[in-house]
Amino acid sequence: MKYILLVWFALFWAPAWAQTTTFFDSAGIVASSFEGLMKIKHEFIFTEGPVADKEGKVYFTDQPNNKIWRYDPATTVLWEFKKDAGRSNGLDIDAAGNIIACADENNEIWSIDTRGHIVKVLLGKVGGKKLNGPNDLWIDRKGGIYFTDPYYQRDYWTRTEPEIKEQNVYYLPKGATQPITVSSELVKPNGITGSADGRYLFVADIGDNKTYRFSINPDGTLSGRQLFVSQGSDGITLDNRGNLYLTGNGVTVYDAAARKIAYIPVPEKWTANICFGGKERNILFMTAGPSVYYLRMKVKGF
């Protein structure tokens, strides 16, 4: 299971960047202080994939329990959005409000309607082979889907090795039935997000402890790979100032020039993913093992 592997990663691998434990915020992006960190009152097993809809409600997964949850920051109501969620991991939301999920139970990309009832499989096999396990994704302005496909052995699979040797980054154009491989040179791509203007794609290589920035070409392919920071991540996001948020041991924030400007410690040993939610998009949500935390910010998501 991914959550077992990542607990091991946090406890025993512990690269130098993961040793910081003290809150700091040199750019003044946090609204109050670390003492303002709040927790949703519910116990999960391993939370992942947070994403906010147009109203600011946040959806996230509890992969071991095979569920997707929805949380309304305005009312603090937590609602079970979908059972039997395909062991969903990373999530995004398309222009119609459908949840697009990395459903790695059968190594697929799903579209789930706004009520959580109707599931459409957008992508199954690639070239007749099972994907490794779609992990995280980002939808561009055209409705195309960029997603990472690392291999993490699951205890609910019958297979014990990948059918596709490479751990690729793919692009699935809107309406297409097969994706384009846009990057095959990363060790284990994981977190992924795009810039507000759609010009750049950020991909975290958790297997090589690096995060890269790519230029997005008009046809959806990538070019101009640049090392952004020598730090890997599980989930990633950007704010409206262009600051990049990396997860793992808490949350580390870099500005657009790749200067470290903030660190937000989280009580759990591993912070898996992150997003901005709330009506004003100024609440930072962090999925961390059995918990989901949130923190009010001076910056916003987009």
C-alpha cells in the first residue's frame, strides 16, 4: 500500500530537507500563525487527493477505506460523497463539476458525476497494458488531463509487477481514448500541478527527490524541463503569487524564484497532499495520514 510505503519513507529515509520542524513564514503568506492549524473532526486511515469545487467545498480520498469525502468549510459539514471509489487517490474537478479520479484499484482514470453516482471510465489500458497506478492529476484549460503513473504495489492487486516498465507522466486530451507520454525520464513521478496561465507544468519526482518545471506546448506535449528545486514531494499545489507548495514532512513553500519562504509543520509524520479551498480559496487543506488539517492564508489558490 502507498500509505505504508510513505510512512516508511518518512521514518527511515528522511532526507536533509525533511529535518526542519520549526514553523517559519518569511513572506507573510499565513494569515495568523502555526497555532491557527485546525483539524477536521473525524478519523480516517490515509487521506489523499484534496481538491476544491467552485463553491470552495473540498473533496478528498481515504484510499484504504475506498471512499471519497466532501467537506464544507462554511458549515463544517463532512459528508461521505462516494463509497466503492475505485481506491481513488489524486483528484481534480472538470469544467462540468465532475470529479476526475486516479482510480488505481483497476489502474484507471474515472469521471464521477456531481452526485457521486455515475462513474465513467475515461482511461483503462494503454496500448493493451495496465497502467502502473495513476496517482495524481491536473486538468488544463482545454479539459485535457495530465497524470503521473508511478508504481506502488497494492495489496488488493493480483499482479506483483508492472506491465509498463517506465513510470511515466501522461497527457490525455479531452475526448481521447489513449494518452500521450509526455515524460518518461523521471524516477517516480508523483505530485503534479499546472500554473494559472497554463504555460507550465510542475511535476515532483519523489523517487529522485526533485521537482521539475516543464513548458506546456500548444499540442499538450512538454518541453524545456528545468530543475525547480532539489526536493521531491507527494502532492503539490500553487497559489495566486506563483508560490509552490511541496508535501512530505509537513509543507514547504518556495516562491517563483525557487527560494524557500515558508515551512508549515504538521503533527502526522507524512503530509500526502494539499489544496486551497473555501469560498475565497484562502484556506490551505492538508491531507496527512488519518487526518485532514487546514490553515487560513493571506494568499489564495486559483
